[in-house]
Amino acid sequence: MKFGMNLLLWTTEVTSEHDSVLESIKGMGFDAVEIPVFNLDDRAPYERLGRKLKELGLTATAVTVMTPEANPISPDPAIRAAAIKRLDRVLDCASAFNSEILCGPTHSAIGCFSGQGPTQEEFQHGVETLHAVAERAKVYGIMIAVEYLNRFENYFLTTAADTSKFVRAVNHPYLKMMYDTFHAHIEEKNQAKAIASCAAETIHVHISENDRGVPGTGQIDWQSVFSGLKSSGFDCYLTIEAFGRALPALAAATRVWRDLFADPLELCRDGLAFTKSKVKA
């Protein structure tokens, strides 16, 4: 098992200003960091980041989102083509810091709703688009881990079972899925059963409390989560994902309107200790 920390707690664009954060995360005992890949204009900052991570001995995963202009399930072929182009650029940037996995809701545009549930046509568009992206991921040597979100953030993939079905339909060795405890807490009846339903496809897990604060301090059924992971034989990245109010745009996107913890590094320390204790138990 490897333990990671998502840097969206601090920024949507990691620069040299965050080197001290990386050093602190390494010092706490994390194995990896999850890097947001939102800015696609310049590969150079990601190359510099790659050198810093190598220096520190940290491995990396990456996270991104899709936009309405690059929506993999759009009825417009040009928009679907733009989605492939965007994700190819994301993969290129992620390769600059040797990312092992690209996770996130790469299946559809975040916050974009049609007013109804997903259609079979959208499902097929998504399968075709992500298969093409997986072919590019193979070239870069980066696994794609598709993330389902809760119904308030998207409508296309909202459960473990649906996402597992989607991954099997894409049927590509470089496209699997991830499991996020926050979204599952909203959408699933039972965390352990949900994990079991997608065990064969899951290569990445986000450890995220129900209020997006410190893992272990809220209402998530962590016993069910970790017993499910153990039963499934999961042995990849457990990455803590939390959000604060440091970035107004990100706080608005994640609906964080109040302080959920005293200090980001304290959250990392306590979250890592909690996660490791549950894995050990």
C-alpha cells in the first residue's frame, strides 16, 4: 500500500512556492503526492516539479477535470475530439513529473447537467472517447483511473457499479477506475459492498471525509471502507483528498464555506496517521 496527499488542498497549480509543502509531506512519511493538472499552457513547470519530486523521493499521481468545451459524452463530434486532445495534453504534462496514474472525472464535464439521467448514446460516446484516450495513455505509460462523482456534481457516472460497467465496456488495459469515499458516502448503501462491486477495476482510492475535512473525524463508515479494501485485496495508492478555503475559486467549486481544520499540514499528519492505523488494523 502507498500513501498519497492531494495538493488541491493548497493549489490548482503547483510551483516552486510549494516546495516546502512537498518537503513537509515527505517528512511526514507520505509516499506520493497527487498533482492537479489544470493549466495546460506550459509543460516546463511540470518538468521542474518532476525534478523536485525525484530529489525528494516522492512518486506522483495526477488529477484533472473535463470542461463543457471538451466533454467526452457530448453529442457534438468536435467537442468529443476536443476532449481527446485535452486529455492527451494532460497526459503529456503528467508524464513530465512521471505520474503513474491520471485520476478524476475524465468521463464527462464536471458540473454540466442535461436535466435527465445518462442516455445509452452518451454511454457509447464516452466509451469510444475514453478508449481513444486510453490508447494515448498507453503511449505515455500512465494508467487512467476514472472517478465517479455524486449526483450533485455530475449525472453520468455516480456509482461504483455503473463506473465498473463503463470501464468494462471501454475494455482497455490502460483505463480502470478509482473509488472516492466522499462520493460513495453519498451514493452507496454500503461502502464494503460498493468496493467489492468494482474491486477488479479499482486501481486508486481517495480517502476523503464526508465534510472534506480530516479523515476519521466525520461520519464515513471507515470500518466498512477498510474491511472492503482488505477483502478486495487492494494494494495501490490511498490518497487523502481534502479541501479548504485557501483558494476562493476552488472553495466555491467544492462548496467549502467554513473552516474544516486548523492547519493543512496538521490535516496531513492526522489524516496519514489515521489511514495507516486503519490499514494496520
